Amino acid sequence: MDPNHEILFEPVRIGPKTLRNRFYQVPHCSGFGTEKPWTQAAHRGVKAEGGWAAVSTEYAPFSPDSDEAPLIAARFWDEDDMRALRLMTDAAHEYGALAGLELYHGGAHIANNQTRVPAVAPSQLASDLEAHVVPKEMEAGDIERVQRLWAEGAVRGRDCGFDIVYVYGAHAYLPMQFLSPFYNKRTDGYGGALKDRARFWLETLEVVRDGVGADCAIASRIAVDALGPAGIHLDEALEFIHLADDLVDLWDVNVGSIAFWSKDSGTSRYFEEGYQLEWTGGIREATAKPIVGVGRLTTPDRMASIVRGGAWDLIGAARPSIADPFLPQKIAEGRTDEIRECTGSNVCIMKVDGFGHLGCIQNATAGEEHRRGWHPERFSVASNAGKGVLVVGAGPAGMECAVTLGRRGFEAVHVVEASSEIGGRMRWIRRLPTLGDWGRIVDHRRVMLSKLRNVEVVTGRRLSAEGVRDYGAQIVIVATGSHWSGEGVQSSTHEPIDGASASLPYVLVPEQVMGGKRPAGPRVVVYDAEGYFVGPGIAELIAKEGFAVDLVTSLDVVSPISDLTLEGPMLRQHLHGAGVTMHRGVTILAIEPGRVSGEDEFGEPWATDTDGVVLVTQQVSDDALYRELVADRSALEAAGIEAVYRIGDCVAPRMISEAIFDGHRIAREIDGPDPAVALAFDRERHVPDIDPVPTR
Amino acid sequence: MDPNHEILFEPVRIGPKTLRNRFYQVPHCSGFGTEKPWTQAAHRGVKAEGGWAAVSTEYAPFSPDSDEAPLIAARFWDEDDMRALRLMTDAAHEYGALAGLELYHGGAHIANNQTRVPAVAPSQLASDLEAHVVPKEMEAGDIERVQRLWAEGAVRGRDCGFDIVYVYGAHAYLPMQFLSPFYNKRTDGYGGALKDRARFWLETLEVVRDGVGADCAIASRIAVDALGPAGIHLDEALEFIHLADDLVDLWDVNVGSIAFWSKDSGTSRYFEEGYQLEWTGGIREATAKPIVGVGRLTTPDRMASIVRGGAWDLIGAARPSIADPFLPQKIAEGRTDEIRECTGSNVCIMKVDGFGHLGCIQNATAGEEHRRGWHPERFSVASNAGKGVLVVGAGPAGMECAVTLGRRGFEAVHVVEASSEIGGRMRWIRRLPTLGDWGRIVDHRRVMLSKLRNVEVVTGRRLSAEGVRDYGAQIVIVATGSHWSGEGVQSSTHEPIDGASASLPYVLVPEQVMGGKRPAGPRVVVYDAEGYFVGPGIAELIAKEGFAVDLVTSLDVVSPISDLTLEGPMLRQHLHGAGVTMHRGVTILAIEPGRVSGEDEFGEPWATDTDGVVLVTQQVSDDALYRELVADRSALEAAGIEAVYRIGDCVAPRMISEAIFDGHRIAREIDGPDPAVALAFDRERHVPDIDPVPTR
């Protein structure tokens, strides 16, 4: 270990418990909750194994009037929920970590669509997160009931093995709603001056302490600055922390609110590593208790300097712990170059909140620990490890596949890449404005490839079908990627755009723009029918070069997928700031020199004059090599090739996370019955204990 | 029974099976799938009991490359899924109904976010439903695999008790994708001429028949006109039906595609009862097999005339069967006035696709049959049925509560309403353009109230707290509703709008508009910070009167909630057609005579001149009576009042469906431990079989 990092491995006492080091997995959503108890336990357990001193659940509602289903929280209502989470506390303890339970009440924001009870809040004010949710103003009995349920939840948590129980107030949830004049207009002793607005939170801490006694540490999570209206600001946070300090064993500090969660879970596009220190770095003066902070930290030197400087005692992490569950252990063993650094893409949040199950752009095993049995750092030797494997293409899928095959003990894996460098399209994506940290996808794999003696990387060599057959491998995996349609084939018409061809000087595709092609005049339309980062990225890039850019999208909003990564509002504000004019709901149907035309969302004609159009409509697989290979089975046989597979965008153009997953998966299953078809996985559903076939 | 309706009760043979009558619950989503087997069985079982001749599952994917999770389908992958759905087939058979399994493959549209495999489709064209999904073009092996899995799914279905298995092609799913030139650009014998585009579907029917033999009827669902590009049109549908007729036992016909599902599950706002007959009424000529059609049919005379006219053999229903599971039985018993007619609001679809669990605006028991044990037509006598109950207010919550209390055998229930008529706000909501059928909420309850001898309705009497205390009831339930803020209190600021007061001539709230108040001049701004039907409804109403209307919303889209009911695009088109100018993302912060001002989504100043503003910002509970009553416990005691509860919008302003649910729930639980707090319900999750408390 670098001696500079030793400070990170000092134990820290929090109330009655001791953390073995300073690495603390703060609560984060997963899509597992108490619905997928085995997945929950495996995911947190792997982090415990990787060296984190504490692993925490996601938000755990203890009351049916704080229920966000179908979003999956760790509903912690009853004994069966204790059974579910006991798997996790057992897993944490098995590896020497403490387990934290983030007890939570969302108050005004929660529609309770499945429990069908009203939201409750200090005052009857529509949620700033969900405008149609208008809560019940809590009566005295509601306050008593919620506090009682909070304490009962804490006791159940203690009983099923949790070491740390939370009074979660951050992110503009119920305790913060009482604390903030934005939500709290009460006049009954729970509103008004700060000490009265603090009363609900303080009383809750007290009843929880009364419940768990000295058996658990009590953590409280607080957004010390709402960075907007929905909460409090730093001066009041310091005052509140001072007021509550005796009741708390650990302050878990962050910033923002749930309607502006984007400012807490800040992506690398808009926030630097450690950005939260601007606000959470100054609360030491208000507290005598340990502090855990976050800020997408992945660099051990930075972590050590934060602790050394006294800002925080613990390095909190959600996303960096997903990207690399073994981050602490890698630092401890001096293998810091092997850390799989979080890219800050918030693909994890898209996966959880949009798709219901955690995943990660960097770590293909995240969320797969139980259901597919994938461990991030342990790999079984493949039963066919003696076969030579050729991977054609070193983009995200190809790189990940080669690394994973290497770790599965194949004797000889060759990755052959046509370009002079590995990385595939990541080589230019990382050059789009604000997307530099996504380059970590390549950087990490470059390190791993260089360390694997059984994997050879060959660049600058474009293989033909004949070249593949002559290569000498028994297994061939084609990972040749995809490209954007140069004819503007798009989802709404399934046809090329009239007059579109990327061979024309005034029609461009993203790859051409990144290669330097530009229109002859100053006006450019970027047409995005995809809705993620490429269209806006190109628009921002060329706007900064001085072009007058119209970003036109056929979709209802500019970059709807960025809304799933919490980036949408900032992305649009950013584009607005860069002078890009945005047009939503417009389908472009024709391009001619100097002009594009089509129709708007109401079917009305739409057109604009322009000097060039960048087409970001749909992608097309580069599958010619694969098709040529499989079309001639006898030639393959003659060449001694036993199997040809394809992975990543060459199969179907997908998000980067899925291309990487695909490369990983085929390597994990390369010795299975049919590597082209993914194996089944465990679903953890409740199955009736009956015969599947009725007696007739 | 009306003799005119007898034709509806004739049995119908479909292949090897016989339907006992002509009422057929077509497949529809529920949020239950194979995840909530008991709820699934109870929901379909209640319909079987209510007289439907067949009850069907929702879409049942048999292959992991057609997986829409987190949306809940009836994943039908393995033996455990057979166990799950066997509960449903048993329930159907117990009540003499056939059970149908809608085997399904979604092809190009399915992101497979949880299974993480690529979408597959005839051609590599981005989905018109999910623009970022670009599928794999199916190889010959993929076609063979999907067809084999379809047949294996059918065999599993047969084995666990299904009588009808589907080859589901409608809604632009995989078989339709092959059939439609919009999706299919193949040149390998599966594309080109109609007979080649039909090949996939025909082969699939054949392998399914080979699998199930004569043990099951085979139904095929087809959208006979896509009403847009994504499918086929009537002429080709007739040709295909003719081609496939020998392979099918039942044609389940509808219209539209999944990207325009709004045209299949058409709401009453934009589609008349029976509207699909325009397309599906003419396919008889192409087939010798029975036909089931749909079109939000609730009127028995209309149903009988359709059968008599020969258009269809079976009356299909999804939504009408949710609103009234006992519709067939009520017709059979001549109780047609008691049918709880579907309003055509698509709240069920919002519930399923938006919130993950079926519910209904009309039928509070939908989706609650198992988890809360509520039967739509059976009610236990309350243990406190001897108490007199006073319900104050006859809006949706109050009406439903009184009906349910009546059905629970209370000796004396009085509903006292201040207005001259029952219905609450539904009295004017049904007068908004296109919302007439929502009036069925009142109409049904008026009938039921008139039939319950133990329930008395008193109108035109406004009760004070003293009036309540003097009334003579032991249990009081306050259901006094809510009103729109006259000061423009809104979600984003939690403050009144500067200068707003509904007492001014140029500031209006919805209730005032419906009472006749109008601005002095021709220009009106309708400001909607809620996002459902009231703002757009008012805008359309006054635009049709000749006002120049600007509909301004603080939200990202006009009426986002209407997108959840599939109404959004049509609603916006309708407003556009009515001449309403729409402004999204604008927050109004100040009103002065002749002008409103605020800021746009980028924080830039925004203003417009106007003669008046209608404020649809947030609602506020009318809870003064409730508060006055509970503030004086001794007066209640002196008056012999044992309990005071409140329900519906008087607690917290909610959607109409939730107000009705609340009124129903308290009546169901009025003899429980604390009727103010909802009882727990079953969650059907998988719980580890361990002690909740670890051994220490």
C-alpha cells in the first residue's frame, strides 16, 4: 500500500460501533429492496468482501404512506421484510462490514400509487417533484404515528442484524420537509423558527434512540444545502447539526433535493470529482461526531487528502462502489491502477429508476452477483480454456470480452483492431464536450489488457473473412460495432430521409463530424431521432466552434434518455447557454441543398434554411464480416474454426453498458451449452407450492 | 332477462372448446403476470364467477428477448411460471370459464432492460415505440428458435390448464412486424409479397398446432388496420385472415399498433362505444371461424345487435370487464341498470403501466380481490352495522362510501349533500368537452343509492358542525372535497402567485368558469400546474366559446398525466385543432390587469398580454368542518358521536379513482381496529425461509 493511503484504513468509532476503515458505502437504490433479497445480499456482500467498512441498503420505507412502488425500495414493514434483509446483514457480517438500514419517509412527494393512501407532509402543498401529488397536512396523530413507526422500524432493523439505523432527512424527504420553510408553513410548534421546524427531526432521533438503545449507531443523512428552494441552506444546516449533534452518531452529508437530485448524484458531464466539498467540507465546525461525505470520489490520493484535511472522517461512495466493489482492497494492496473508476454516467440510476434493476456501464457484474452468479473479481477457468480465441474489434464489447476471457484462463486470446488504437467509438466519444470521464471505460481495460499475459492486443490490422480464417483461432468473436445511418433511416418512418446521403458535402454523420467534416456555411441542423448523448454532444461541440446550431429532435423532448440519467434539465440548459436552438417533436423528411423540411408534432409543415445537417437518426450494425464468415460453414471448418459468435453493437446497436455486458456475458458463458443464447437467471419470485400440471 | 339479450348467452364453439356464452374477456394487462399469482387468479376468477365465458391473461412472453420488465407481463418461461398461472386456470375452471394464454413476442420494441439481450425483429429498424431500441435482424436460427419457444410455451400452457393459446400478432408485435412492410424489408422468403411476409405468422400457427394438437383452441389476435404506418391495412388483413383461416380457431380482432395503442384502447374522450366496428365489423367475409371484437362496449342492446348483425360472434371486453366483472350475470338476471359501466378514462392503463398494479376509476375492488380480499359483489355485514352513519358530502368518495356501507348492512346510512344534486365535482366535470361518459361515476351510484333501502340521500342541506352533532349519528364521515387555490399556490414555488386572487374579475378558478364567470376581454390564459384533464378541458371549453386561449403549463409537457392514459398526443392535437396555443415549461409568477409574467424552463423572462387567467395550480382540501368537529371531542361525546373520519379530497386532493377507493376502503374497514388507517395487504413476494432474528 502507498503509505499516503494508510490513513484510509484507520478504524473509526461511530457511537457503539466501530468501522474497520474509512470506506463507507452510503445508502443507494438498487431495484432489489426487499423484493429480491438474495440479489440484495449478494450485491452488498460483494462490497463487504471488497473491503468497505459499511454497506447500506437503499431507502427503506417503514410506512405504507411512503411507498413509491412500482419503484423498488426496501419496504421494511414487517417480519417478512426482516427475513429478506437478514440475508444482507449476514452477508455484511460474514466479511467484517457493518450493515446500515436507511429508514425513510418521503412525505409530500409520494403518490402511494399501490398502497393507495394519501401522501402526508407538514403542509398541504403540491410536491415539487410530482406536481399532481397534494399531500394531507399531518395531524398531531400522524406525527405521532410516523415517529412511532420509525422507531419500530429501527427496532426491527436492529433485531435482524443492522448495526446502523438511519433517520434519513436528506433529499427533501419528510424530516427535511419539516425543517425547510419551503414545505413547512405550520403554526403549531412544528413550524416557524428553526428550532420549531427542527422539532420533528429531533423528536424522531429521540424515539429511534429510545428504541434501539446502545445496540445500534444512529446515522442521519442531511442535504446541507438544497442548491435551490426545496430544503435549507448551509447556515441553517450548521445550526441544525449543532442542535441535533447529541442525538446522532454519524452525519451522512450531501447536497440537493429530490426534485434536483441531479445535483447530488452529479454526473461527470457537469460535476467534478469531490464537487460536494464546497458545501459539505465546512460542517466540521458544527459537530463533534464523525462525518461521511460523497462526491463521486475514485482517486485514493484525493480521498486521503480529504481525511487528512479534516473535512470528513469517512469516504462515502455509492456509484464508485458499484463500479468497483473492490476499490478499498485494491488500494490496500497497492493495485490502484486496477480500480474500475466510476465514469459518472449515471447509467446506474437509469437502470434502477428506469429499468428496475441495478446495472453499471463499467462493471458488468453489478446486479448480476446473485442472479447470474457473477463475482466481480473471481472467475472460473473455462472448460475450453485451451482453445485459441480471436476477438475482432477492440471497442467496448471486444475489450471487455478479451479481458474476461483472459481472466477465465484462456491460454491465448488475441484482440485484433483495425484502427491504430483500442477503444472503438469511445475514442471519439470521450472528445465530446464534458464526456472526458467516459474515457475511463477504455483506460481501465487498457490496464487490464496489459496485465493479462494470455491476452495479446493487435492494432492497425483490419481482418477480412479470409484473414480471420487464416488466423489460427478455434473460437472467433466478432465485435465490429455499428455506425450511424448515412441516409437518415429513422424510427418514425423506417425509411431514408429524401435527399440524405452522407457522401454529400452538406450531410454528415457523427463519425464524420468527429473526423473533421464540416458544412460549408455557418448554419447547421443536428437532427436527433435517438435521444441520448450523441446528438446534443455534437450540437454543443460545433456550437462552440461558432456554428449557428439548430438541434431538431423527432422526440417529445430533447434527449429523453438524459432525463433517466438525471442530466436532461442540465443538458438542455447547457445547450441553451451554448446558443443552440432546440426544436422538439419535429420529424425531418427531406434534405436539399440549403434547406431541411418535415413536419411538427401536429402534422403541420416545418422547414428551416441551413448549410448542413448532421444525422443522428439510427445506428446500423457493422456485421458484414460476421455474415461473410457464417455464410461459409465449410470454409470455417476447413480453417479449424469451431464457433463464430458476435457481440455488442455488431449484433444490435445498444447503449455502451449493454455492449460491455454482452462482451462480458459471452466470456462468462463461453463454455456453456450455447454461448450465443444467454443462460437463464434466478428471478426470486413467489411461486405457489403446487404441481405445475393439474390432476385431470 | 330481456329476451333481446338471450342471443348473448348462446354457447359458441371455438375449435375443440366451447364457450358457454358470448362474453369473452380478451387479454389485458394487469400488473400481476406471474409475479403476483394469487392476485392474478383472484382477478380473473372473479370475472369467471361474474359470467364471462373466457378469461385471458395479459401478454405472456415466452422468450427472454421479449421482456419489458420492469413492466409486468405474464413471463411464461418455465415450470415455476406454470405453477403461478395454474392458480388462474383453476380459478377460471372453478366457475365454468375457459382460460386463455396470450403468448407473445414483442420483437423490435423491446429493450430487454433486465434480461439484457438484444431485441430481435425482421429487419434492423429502430422501434417506432422506443426510438433508442435498434433490434438485431433475425437470422434463420432466431426465427427457428422463437417459433420453437412459442410452441413450447403453448405446450406448457396446455399442461397447466389453459384452454386457449394465442399467437398474438396485433399491436405491431413480432408476427405483425413480419407481416407489415413498415417493419419487414427482408429478401429471404420471409419478406416481400404478402404471402412471404405472412410466412412467419403462418409457420408459428403451425408449430403451435403441432404442439398442442386438439387439446387447445388457438386464437390469433390481429390489428386489422394499423390506423397509421405501423402494421397493415384492412385489405391486407382480409387477405391474411383468409390465408391463415384453417390454422386458427378464433380471430381476436382489433385496430392500431403499440405506438398508437391509444387507437385500440380508445378513451371515451375521443372514441365512441363500438368505434372499432368501422374496421373489425367487415372481416366476416374473410373467415369461417368465430370472431371476437372489442370497442369499450357496455350496453347489452348494442352487444346483441352486433351479434345479430353477424359482425362478431363474441363480445370482447377488457376495460368493461374491469369496471364490472359481473356484467354478464347482471344482463342474465335483467339487472342491466346495475352495470358499473366503464367510463373509458383509461385510468386502468395508467395504473398498470404507470403504477404497476391494476386499478379502476369505477370499480374500487379491481386489483384488490386477493390482496385486500375484496369481492366486487359480496360484502360482509359489518360488526357495527347497528350504528347510525352520517356521510357529509355526496361527491365520488361520499357516494361510494354510502353505497358500500349500505351493502355492508348498516341499518341507517344518511348522505347529506349541500348542493341540490349528488355527484360533487363530477356534476361539472362531465360538462367539460368530451368528458360526458365520466358522468357514469355518478349515474351508477345514483342507481345503487336508490336501490339501497338502508341508505337515505338528503340534498340541498349544508351541515354545520353543530348540525352534524345534532344529526343523531354515531359515526360521522366527512367527505367535503376540495377546491382549486384561488391564489395560485403551486408546486414549484409553494407560494401564491403575485397579484392572484379569484375574487378579482380577471382571475378565475375552474369552479368559477363552470359556474359562468368569464374575463371581460377575448384573451385568456389557462395556467395548468397540475397536468391532467382540468386545465386542458377548461382551455378547450372556452376556446370553443370564441376566446383566444393560451394554455400555459409549468410542466415539461401539456398534461403529462394524459400520456399515462394514452390520451396525451390526441389531447394536444385536439387543443391545437381548437386553436389553443400551448406553452410548456413556463412558470407564472405574477398577474396584473392585462398581463401575466414569469419565467421559462431556462429561467428566461416570459410574459404575455391577456384579459384573464384561469388558475389550475393546486387543490386545497375543504376540511374546515372536519377540523371543527375533531377540535371539540367533548362536544362529540355529548352528541353521542363515537367516531369522526374523513375521506377523499377532504383528506388530500387526489385523482377521482383514489377518492372513490378511499370511500370504499373506509366502508370495508369501518369495523376494523382503526378505520382511519388502511389495513395491511398481501404482497406475494419471495421471503427467505429463515428466522427474522439471527442467533447471536
